Amino acid sequence: MILSITEVEHYTDALFRIRTERPPSFRFTAGEFTMIGLPDTNITRAYSFTSGPGDDYLEFYSIKVPDGPLTSKLQHISVGDELEVKERTSGTLTMANIELGGNLWLFATGTGIAPFVSILRDPDTYNNFNTVNVAWSVRTNDELLAYHSFLQEMLGGFHNYYPTVTQETPIKGVLGGRIQEHIANDEYWKFIRPDSDKIMICGSMDFNKDMKNLFVDTGFTEGSKRSAGNFVQEKAFVG
């Protein structure tokens, strides 16, 4: 389907957000992705929705790759331009693939935060778990700009948000270092157990591998579309 772009916001030289109109008949599940592209280019890439399933718009979060077949063009779009959005949706980071109840932990690096923004925009998420906890690792403080305030607002009170920066001195309220380092130092991990916690992972290939090894070694079981588990990761792409 071809949709009109209603908002474009650039956060850094490498990161931006796109919103489009949403046909009333279009449905997706929080945490899923679809293929998007520019009309008449025959180039599409997988993008997670950052919009919630009940929102009246579709939203996507993107990096800018100077020589990328799609993003080299996508980064120059404006309000009123058109975006091709495939109607087929998919993904493993959905509530159907994970056991419900207890504490939900969402671990992301970079643009891997995208499906979790969608999940946090779904009110059912908060009904399905006692607490919702997000750990998001980026390289620089500016890379938090897109969703930092949103995450702080959504995860106040009974929920928790742990932003981390790996390549510069973190601003106030942000941790320094990789998520794996904090887990190794027992800052998060001492509270996380298979009988009480559920885990979702979306990040770089190395990050996903490291985190999976930690969870499996601690007794977690990976979920899939065939059977729900107490942790899942997105394998279709890395962010």
C-alpha cells in the first residue's frame, strides 16, 4: 500500500523518524515489523513499527546509511511524499510468543528499541506483567533523543528504564557502558530469574548472541511461534 507521509523528524546525522497515515483496515501486533520502501524503486527493507496497534498513524525509526540502497534516499523524504508499506506483518517479539505474567524485561541496542516502543504503546502490555523494564544501549547521548523522554514518561512509577551510553560520558540519569557489563556486575541480573521474569531482545548480532547465552545459561527457554517461552529475540534483522 502507498501511504502519505505526515511527519519526518531528524534527531542526529544518522537517525530519523517517519510517520504516515494509517488506513482504518490495516492491522498489526505490537512488536511486529513489515517491509517498507519508496514507490517505484523495487527496494524494500524490514522495519519494526514504533507506533502502537491502536494508534491512528504508522511510525518507523531509521538509521541513515549514506550509500544504503534505501536509506540514502529515504532520509531525504518530506511531509507529503509517499512511502510504500507492505501489508504483511511478522516478528517474534510479540506477546503470543512469550509467557505472560511476572516482570517483563526489554533489552535493546540502537534502533533495536523500535519494536519495544510499539510494545510500550500497547496498553495490554501493562496488563500482562507486574512490571515493565527497559534497558537501551546506544553509543552517544544524542542517540537517545528520539525516545528518551517517551521512555521516561511511560516507565515511571512501578516500571524501570535503564538507558546506557557506550562511547562518551553519559548525561545525568544515564548509565555508562554496555548492558552486558552491567549484567556481569550484577546491577540488573541479580533480580532476573526464569521463574519470575520474561525477556525480549533486539539489537546487534553480537548483542543478541551474548544475551541469549546469558539467558540459556541461567535456565531461560526461548519462545517461538510454535511454543511460548520466557525469552524471545528478533532474528529477522538486527538494529
